[in-house]
Amino acid sequence: MKRLLTGLALLALAGGGIGWLLTAPGTVEASRLDGVTGEAARGEAVFTAAGCASCHHAPDSKDKQLLSGGQAFASDFGTFYAPNISPSTEAGIGGWSLQDFANAVLKGTSPRGQHYYPAFPYGSYSKMEIQDVADLWAYMQTLPPDATPSKAHDVGFPFNIRRSLGGWKLLFFSDDYVMAASDAAGGERGRYLVEALAHCGECHTPRNPLGGLDTSRWLAGAPNPSGQGMIPALTPDKLTWGAEDVAYYLASGFTPDFDSVGGHMAAVVDNFAKLPAEDRAAVAAYVKALPAPD
């Protein structure tokens, strides 16, 4: 019996050690950043397409470039608050390196080696090109710093155990694209904008009980995390607009029925309206190439 208990204890320790290793936060290989220099002028377009200001600007602030955070995002797991990502060295990310920033955006890992909650859409950003990450970092250094402290998330047990997010990442975190390149109309740019930068799937795709995206129902619509209504489907069985209609909506906020955009989508349209017409056309072509749900 003593040997049996000792064996079980050793197995438990070994299993715990393996689990600890498997759930460790990932980092970007330093070699990927070798020789990469960011350019702020290019980074502004990345910043706009990625919607950074939409979530991180101060609530009710007219200055969308003041990234002091504080907006609340409700979910089934608690309420998350956008952090301060201004260049403030005290409260923001001004003390980070490009490596720190790349780890956060591409791997969901903080400079302190902790997992970020996937309310930060690194699951989509993980597909970003490393040059875009560097350009975005360079642009963000030009924005005004703000010393407002980030607000702590309101997340209860067991979801407040950060290490458990390593298990979530093992199950659901991937830098693979959903649409094959051969099937994604709008070319590589359309797919890159929808699936990576603009992270459209984070809102328009339903999630499983653990909060992972159900990619088998990609862009098929989802309950609004706020509990108010549904986020619409973009699949052809639900969205009957033509590609021109989609592109016009992203530029103007008006539907073919002369209705106007509302809610958080208004910020998305505001971002897309600042991008080149070719980008909106690429996104529209991607959306119209989506297959009908099974």
C-alpha cells in the first residue's frame, strides 16, 4: 500500500509538472524580430484596421487617440475592462520593448509572463505579419501618454486563475486561417483584414461553452455578450447584400434599406471608412465568398 501511494504521488507530481509546462505562456522567437524596424506612418493604418482605439480609448472621450482604457466588456465569465495602452511608462505600455509588444499581440502573453484573457483578441491578431506589429508599435509611441491606472477585471473563481488560460489556449488558440486561401475571395488582403486585423470573427462567430470560437459556424452570428440581442450573421443564408452594398456600408454606415449603423459596429465603420476603398472591397469580396452553413 505504501508503494502504491508513493507511486500515485509521483504520478500526480509528474502530471502536474507536465501540465505546468504545457500551460506556460508562449513568446515570440526573438529571431523573428531581427532586423525588423517599425515605421509609424505605416503603423497608423494598422492601428485603424485593428480597431485599437475603439476599445482602448477613454469612455465617452472625444479624443480617440487617448488610450487610457476603462471601457467595460461584459461576458459570461465576468466583466473585462480595456487597459491603458498609452505610451505612459507609469500606467501604460511605454516601458515595454517591441518584444514585449509582440508577445502580447501575437501570443497573449504579458511582459510579466502571464496569460492575457482572450477578451483581448490575440486569437485573431496572432495571424498578424511581424512587420505590421513593428509598425503598429512605432505608431503607438507617437500617441499621447495618460497616467490613468488600468481597472482590474471583474472575474470570479475559477476564471481568475490566469494559469488556467494556458489550457484554454491549448484547446482554442491557433494562428491558422479559417478560410483556405483558394476559397477566400478578396485575395490575401481580404482574408487578412477579416480574420486577423479587423478580427471580425471575435464578434460575428458563436462561441462554445468555454468561450472558444466555433469556427465550424464561422461568421454565422452570435449572441451579443452584453445580453442585448444578436450580432448578425455574415453568411449567405442570412446576408443578402451584394459586395457593393457591403463595401458601401463599411464606408458610410448605411444599409441598402437606408438604415444606419449602431452600437459597437459604428466604431468599426468609422475605422473602415478611413481605410482605402480597395480594403473595403477586399473585405466585401471575402464576405460574399463565405460558404453557407451546413
